[in-house]
Amino acid sequence: MTKREPAKLLRRLRPAKEPGKLHQALDGIRVLGPRKSWQVALSTATHAYWDWRYPAPRPTWDAPGSTPGCLLARDECPDGFNARFERADLEVRFLAADLLRVTWHPGLDPVPYAIERHDWAGTAPEAAELAVDLSDDGALAFTTNDGRLLRRDSPPQRHGDGWHHGAALHDGERVHGLGERALPFDLRGHSVEIWNRGPGGRYGPGVDPLYLCVPVYVGLHDEGSYLVFYENSHRARLSFEDDLDARFDGGALRYYVVPGPVPRALERFTELTGRPFLPPKWVLGYHQSRWGYCSAQEVRDVVDGFERHDLPLDAIELDIEYMDEYRDFTVDDEDFPDMQGLSSELEAKGIRLTMIVDAGVHRKRGYRVYDEGHAQGRFCRLPNGREMRGVVWPGWAAFPDITDPDTRRWWGGQYQALLDAGADGFWHDMNEPTTFSLGGEDWPPLMTRHAMDGRGGSHAEAHNLYALLMARAAFEGLRRLRPHRRPWLFSRSGWAGLQRYAWNWTGDTVSTWPTLHQTVSTVLGLSLSGLGFTGPDIGGYQGDPSPELYVRWFELATFLPLFRTHCAYDNPPREPWAAAKGLTDAVRAHLRLRRRLMPYLYTTAWQATQTGWPPIRPLFWEDEADQRLARVDDAFFLGDHLLVAPVLTEGAQSRRVVLPKGTWYPLDGGESIEGGGVIEVAAPVDHTPVFVRSGAAIPMDEDGELKLHAYGAPAHGVLYSDAGDGYGLWRVDRFTVSDRGALETSGEGDYPSAGAQLHLHR
Ligand code: GLC
């Protein structure tokens, strides 16, 4: 059977749009075929057996837990204090004036995988921006020096190996972040789970948890704002009803508190957990993908289609069909007989090739990666010493113990095979990690052993860290293998600190209008968790979007960091000319706009490496006091100067936009508008309303020429430029346009200046 035949069969058997459990199970059998489905049944049963044989300690939350008891002793130290209670110990440290670390013991300290910076000088409490008030029962209050109470924590409670932590929330307090969520932008009134998990091939609004959970959030209320990061990778549930109720299944209770405003807090948080890396420039272009482009010829046909329709293309992504039997680091040389040749052919047209890598390694004797990993003891083991196995795309698979530094080095070296095949970038998938299951738990047994960098531990602690460490292994491997080029990979799953190694995409969404709308909140939540470089599958992963829905999704993604169409195996063609049908002109216009904005986008990406600020920001970013901006979930800032108001509803010809105070200009020219109110703007299907702040100078690429568009005068702008890859020369130009329209540039760095022409919008 060729690879195309199952695709046709699958299409005939397509289930209803919103399948129930039975449909999902049938869907699974349909996609996997009978043999692998049988393996899944067996794996589900053995997983249940392992969980019974080696039960993981689970706290009982319904019985009362033990409180710290009374304060027995308190010792001051230069950068904080230690306090001893009857049944717990507390350590409070000011790592910096605006960065506080609180740790409650008992419980194992985390292996600091999320942490990038360790060498904090420490600050004396008197010199800090926050005062910490400890009560005799272990309650803590965090107050700013001018007397604003940011947060009040109740004494934590210990439940077996777990910690229960409560904090008062102010009236009207808003909560944002927690990684990737298909929930409203403001998470107040909601409960979230911290447990990385695929939603079973499709999700829409309301599904929780998803692939990438991060226990970090920002809280905003009348007295100010703050960020809290729980450095605890155990499974957790945080609920933001009247108060915060947080429950961690194990580990010490360690958390960091950073006072706002939010941009400053994110700057600190990303100093702690690491700043995003600068991607190669091509990554900011448009990527075309689907599961699956099944042969080199099919890839060529797709590329021809882009040329025929005069649509610029920057990257093609290869899903699992390029592999030999879905085995990592292999290429199917029947369907892709000369991958390196294909890659060079594409490169000559300015198109890069990205290849998927899954977490599970096929357990097959004679398959080099498995044999090598098995011989070297690289795979996770069960408590009885046997290799842990689960079923994923290739069938039975083993999972590298990526918490072992030697395994990370070994895994990082494997990318050489795909570099040799011409890969420019990588795509990490199924790395929660997911193992298929028939209605059971779709992750490895919790008592699976992990090295945890020599400290030892179980999957209960390592699960949420798995994708972070897989990304680290790849990133560090690529730095070694190809030191003159910048690595780029994007990952479905992750944890705090992923921004150091990988971008993300928002996974297997359903093709519906509510899911399109959801994308904005999901991206903003990720951005406020330090993970700003993300984007959706344009059109939704599962389904058959109408041309209008596809085009509106495309328009939204034009202004997001990852700009990529992708869809499932059994969906109708998703190349823009097929999916947009009569609306291909709208797609073309947005592709060209993306290219025009490239200097601004690249500068915004560079800014993120310096400040940790996400490219996509909520409207309250610069004015936390303006209540009209507080909960806007259908518009966002892209970088410092653009306000994007995508159309997210069917049939709309116009939309309402809440404009922050100040003067604004439509990006494509026209009269200036006074902000501070709500306006109705035209938004026909080929147009996305975008506004530029008055006084902004935006560098644009117009047919290879650098044009500086100044909106109003005086105006200011910045441009970062370099060769687009590698670690060579760079320059930063700062532009000032005087109120009389004269342009002055001051440059730093040695990369040759492009010399901008000014276009003034008055
Ligand atoms: C997962 C990914 C999806 C991919 C598929 C096959 O469902 O989320 O993007 O197409 O696996 O690799």
C-alpha cells in the first residue's frame, strides 16, 4: 500500500466534527491501523499494571494537611532570613532588589533546569523593593516600599509529599499566564492543571491541560501587579476562584515573587529563566506544512504551486512521513531518494527545510539509534530495571532519559544525520512525552526512573521537564555540530526556560471560529509566561476550514512570530490557493506585508533577546491602570509600535477596536485617529486593521530597499541587522526624525548599514 491510500480511506471514514470518547477511540484505530492499535491496548494494560505494582505517592487533598505550626526561631542573613517552625522550615532570599525566592521544606529542592542565572549577588532586605512580613503561623505578606500590598500568602500545608499553598486574591484581581491554555485570557474564576498532555489529536476552547504548562503567572489589581513563578515540576493544580489554591504533588515548595509592572517583571523572570535566542532570519518568514507531504515529488509540487500562484514561501516542514517507518533520525529513501539534493534545490529558491523529531525511539533491533541507545543504557527504566516502553507512531518505543547529561549529549549528536540530509531546522513533537493509550494515562508510568542530573528521581517529577530537556539536548547538540549557524527548533511541549532553546506552536486545534478567537488568548498567555515565540496551525489542525476562516487565521498569523500552515493527515489540501479558494489575493497581500515588516519583526526578535519581552503583548502592557484595556482578548501589540486588531468572527466586514490613549495611524496610511476610546473600523475579508503609534518609525523592506516609515513627527525607531544567521557582525541603528522631518541615524556595531529612505506619514 502506498502512503496515499490510507489518506483516501481515512477521508471516507471521517468522523463527526466534535467526536465523543468512542469516536476518538475509533479515530485512533483508524489512524494507527489494527496492529498498532493492538499494541496500544497492550501498552494501556501494562501501564496500569506498572502503576499498580509501583504506585507513585499521591497526596490526599481531602484530609487536613499539617501546617508549619508555630515559629520557633528566625535567623537573619545578609540577603534574607531563615525561619524554623514546628513542622517546616522557611528560607527567604532576596536574589535582587526585585527578585525574591521563598522555599518551604520538607521536600526535595528542584534540580534547577528552569534556571539560567545562578550568580545573584543578593540584596539586603532593607534595600529591596518589597518588604516581606512573616507571621508566627507562617503567613507571608509582600508589600511595596510605598505600602501597596501585592500579595498575602496563607501558611502552606503539607499533604504527604505534596504542598497546598493558598494566597488571597484582591477583588477584581486578574491573572494571566500559566503557559499554554485554551481558556479565557483572564484566568480568574478558572482552574488549571500543570501536567503536559496532548488533548488527543484535537482541541478547542475549554480543554485543559495542554502540551505546555508553566507554573508562572502575573496578577494585576488595584494596588499594583506582580509575577509569581513556582519552581516545582510536579503535577499541580492551581485554581483562581476567590483566592489562589495551589496544590503540588511533591517537592519543596519553592517560588519567586517579582513586583510589577509586568514588562519589568518579565524582564527579571527571563533573566532568571533565560532570554530567548535570536533565530535565523528566515524563520520569521512563512512556513508551509501538512501531515503528510509524503514524497520529494509532492514537496516539489507544493513549491511549484507557490511559484505558480506568486506566493512567497520561506520554509517547508516535513512531518513524520519523511522518516523510514517513523524512526527518528532516518529518511525514507524510497520516497525521498535524495533529501540533500532536494534541500539544495529548495535552498536555491530561498526555501528552508525543517524536519520533525519525536520523543519515542522505535524499539527495533537493527535500527541504529535504538541499538546504540540500548547498548549505552540511554533509555528510561522502570523500577525493576527494565526499559520503559510505550506505543507511539512507529509502534513500541523507548524514551531517552533526557534528564541524564550523557544522554542529552548523545541525543544532541543524533541531529547530525538530519543535518547531513539537509535539515535547516527541527520540530519536536510528542514530547510531553505522550504514549498512546486506550482511555488510560497517555504518559509513561509515574515511577519510571530518571537520572535528574545525578540526583535521581521519578517521572512524577521529570514529566513536565521532559520537553524542556529534549530541546536543550538538541540546541546544545546543534551548537556543537554546526557552530557557525544558529540553531532553530520549535517544540510542542516544554516548561519554564524553554525560550532558551526552542519556539513553540499551539498544537492540534480544531478548525472552528471559536478556536481562531482562542488563539489570541493562548498566545498572550504563553507570552506572559516568557514564551513569546509561538503561533497556531493556520486554519486549525483538524477540520476543513471555510476559505473565509482560513484567510482570517492566515491574517492573524501574519502578525505572530510563527507563521505556518499545517493540518492533519486526512484533511483536504491546505496549501493557501486550495484552502483560500477565491481569496488567494488576500493571502498574497498578507504574505507580502509580512515580508515588508521583516526588518521590524527581526528587530523585535532581537529586542526579546535583550529584554525577554515577548513580541506579542496584551493591550495593558504600557498602561496597567486603564481598565478598558485590561481584558482585551481580540487585539494585541506586536513589538513596541504596532497594534493589531485581527478579525476573529465569521462574516465581519468591520470590527470594534479599543484604542489606547494617544494618537494612532492606520499602518497602510490615512488620517490619524485620537485614541482613548472605541472605534469601528472597516475590515473586509482581505484586510486586517493595524495601527501604529504616533511618533513611531517602522523600518520596512520595500523590494529590497530599506524604508523608514515615520508616523507623525518627531518619531523614533530602531533597526537591528546582521547577515541573518551565524554569529558574525551586527549593527543597531537608532533613528530620530525631527518635527521638521529630518532623519538622523546613530549606529552601533560593524555590520554594513543599509541606509534608510524616509517616508513621513503626517
Ligand atoms: C501530532 C502533532 C501534529 C503532527 C502529528 C503527526 O499530532 O501535533 O502536528 O502532524 O503528530 O506527526
